[in-house]
Amino acid sequence: MLLGVCVLLASLPAWLGAADFDHHFSYNHRIQDPTFEQERETTPYDQLSTEEKQYVDAAIDGRSFDFEDDSREMPSVVERGGTDYALDSARSVDWLNPGSFGPVLGGIAGFWLVFEAVQHERAHLGPHGV
């Protein structure tokens, strides 16, 4: 059981250190009445770089993008032509990367070892735990 607990506990820091994250960018909706926070976070379209303008235009036209790294800081609200647009910029786990699913499999194996150890103890203690 101790081995299972160790494997289970070791999988969490291994996953945190090795997991690969992708970054998704897409259009969410047009903002009719912006909140104070949205007004504060609004980036004027003219202040965007050429590359950011291309991504924002394509996102508003319906495309979505997945980036392998977080080197781009994409805006969450853009004001273009007097209209505010809300954009999603989310981080998600890339489960196909071995650094992401390897530690998860280790955690499942650790959980299985603990479960089997408990079942083994229950089988040998008898019905009354003696």
C-alpha cells in the first residue's frame, strides 16, 4: 500500500512539471453593454500589432486558433469600428503529449495499487475485521 501511495503522490508533481499546455484563441460574442471590467480591459484595434490584427480579424470571422506555447498575449476585448468584441483566450492541457498523459497513467497505477492493497487486507482480515 505504501508503494501505491508513493506512486500516486509522485504523479501529481510529475504532471505539474511535465504537462504540456496549448492556448486556444477564438471569438466569443459582440458586447452590447460593456461592464466596467470589460471597458478597462478593452484594447483599441489600432493599438494591436499587425499579427494580432490578423488573428483578431480571423477570429471575428469565425476561425479559432490553437497555439503550442504562451508566447502571445492576445486581448480579451477589442474595440474595432465602434464595436466591442469579446474574445476567448484559454489554456488547455494537450493530452496527446506524453508529458501530459504519462504522469496521469502513473497516478492511475498508484490508485490501483492502493485499491488492491486494501482489497487484499480486507480479504485476509475476515468479515469482522479480526
